Amino acid sequence: MDAMTLLHERSSMGKLMGPPPGTEQLEAMYRAALRAPDHKELRPWRFIEFSGEGLDRLGELFAEAEFREDPHAKDAVLEAARKKPKRAPMIIAVIAKVVPDEPKVPRVEQVISAGCAAHGLLLAAHAQGLGAMWRTGKYAFDPTVRKGLGLAEDDELVAFLYVGQLGGRHRPVPEHDIDDFVERWD
């Protein structure tokens, strides 16, 4: 697949199945992620892979977050939280490892850099015929989840990338009118 086709056709795939990406596929994905724009070469990224029992551990962390939010949460709510990570055979958490007080690289730029790394992972997954979906949701901002993942105070969890084999039909990519998004100062 050529680069322009990849950029024009990448889309999220919500239905994913096993097996998880192989070692070579993951290496290609991380190599793409590490090419994200990176002012002053801070490398403000960290990745955590979850597969197998790791998905169960992440699900328990989600359930713990639900319970801490509402100690009277019904069992069904806690069980639904435990199952969320099982929507894919692998999840990659993308974390902005922010270097505080860096005068030439503001916090927002470091977080966006980590977001670009996440996008690189998605593009490389698609280029290899894998499906992927960027999900964030409330767990990315939950203090219980942040602590469980070992995030520092200045870190930001920018994405939970669900990755696996395509499990459903690939919907056509919607066309957008470029003029709806571009302002030109000639």
C-alpha cells in the first residue's frame, strides 16, 4: 500500500479478533510511532501492551475505578468494566511522558507528540492489514487507572489503542469537503 492510499483510507475498526499482532508487526508499529514529531528529542512517549492475562488485569483496574467512583455499583456495572479490554486481543496504552518545565517544548506540544506516536501506531497497523481503534474514555483520566498504570503526576494517558485482526466488514471511508475545514489567507 502506498503512503497516500494509507493516509487517505485509514479508518477505525471497532470489531477486532485474535490473534494479537505478531512480534514483527509490533516492531513495525513501534518504529512508526517513534518517528512522531519530537521537538528537542524529548521522546515524550511510553507504551504499555496488554494481551492475554494483561487484558484481565486491565479489566480489573477498570472495575476498581468504577467501584471507587461508586461503592454501590451493581455487579453488572463492574462486570461490564472488566469486559471492556476484551474487545480486542491487544491494547496499547499510549502515554505522554511529559517533561515538566521544559522552556522550549510546552506541555501541550509533548502531549500532541504522543498523540502523533499513537497515530503512527494506527497507520502502521492499517498498513499491515490489521484493524485498530483509538479509544480513550473516562478510564484514561481516572486516578485509579492512572495510579495502576504507574503514571507520574505530569503524564497524560492519550490513548488506549485496541489492535487485532479485522473482525467485521470494513466500512467505506466517508468523504469530507476539504473547504469545510480549511481557511485560506491569500
